[in-house]
Amino acid sequence: MKFRQAFIVRAPLQKVAAFYRDPRSLQAITPPIVPIRLRSAPAQLQQDDEIDLVLWLIGVPVHWVARVVTIDEQGFTDCQISGPFARWTHRHQFVPISANCTQIVDEIDAALSHHPLKALVGILLWLGLPLLFAYRRWKTRRLLEHPPLLRPSEGMCSDESCRHRRWNRRLNSRCTASEKGFKRDRAGSP
């Protein structure tokens, strides 16, 4: 079985690569409906590193261990050592489009287990991949293209002499925090 997704993010190659090499990013870009807990993982991925994790699929814990088999500045490949599939190879490729724009390509090659329960879990995971990766695409863009916003106490401007005016314009907000209140993001989330 093969799966492929490619999308462009407005972020430089180095920023994208650093984000994906941090195992905590996996938790950040996985939908809340599929909770993931890292049991063990390095701070930054290197060749032959292993990631031991548990994900919950419909409330059932699925143990998964993956090893980084290749890594370079433009991506890495991890393979399942143990988990629900007979074979799972995931290539993360980062292609620079321009100085501040990178294409992220995910390619997965997998085979179902012959064990009936693992095969069922594998089928459910495989059928959910398009939704999982649609969420990852959205969340990756959100995290890499929109830096965290400052709270008013951290230097957010409150008058027209704001030194953060350019930053505020990018967020489609005026430099009048005292009039409109602080906006966390364009979506209006708290």
C-alpha cells in the first residue's frame, strides 16, 4: 500500500527541517482524536534513533516503535520496528521552493500484518491516513507560518507608535490593542 501527500508551507527549509526533527512535533501535528504519548525519543532525531510511542485508536492503545534509517538536511526516513503493520516506511522530504517557501512531501509504503487483530488496526489506521495528513498539513502550516503571538504583558503595542506595527498588519489587526483588545489569532480562539 502506498500513500503520498505534498504541500507547500511558507517557511524556510531550515525551520521546516528543525521542526520535523523534534519528536515533540509529532504530538503537535496529530489530531486530538488520536492522542499520542511519546514513551521515549531523543531531543532531535539522528540516524538510527528510535521513537517509542503509544497512540490511541478509538480508545485502544497501539504501541509503535520506529527507527530513523536515513536523515539529511532535506528529510529523513523512518521504519516501523514494531507496531500494527508488517511493514511501514515513511519518507519525510523537504524541498526548498524559495528562501522562505518549502514543499513537504510525505510518502508511506506499508503492508498489513498477517495477525488478524494487527491487520484490523492497520486497516483502520490506513483508512484514516487522508484525514490524519489533512490535519497535519493544516497544523504544520499554522505552527510554521504563524509564529506564536505575544501577550500584552510581553510587549504587545497599545498605541499608534507601536514598534510591532508591521507584525500586526500581517495578522490583519490594527495597532489599537487598547480599543479592540488583544487578538490571539485570526480565528478568534482564546
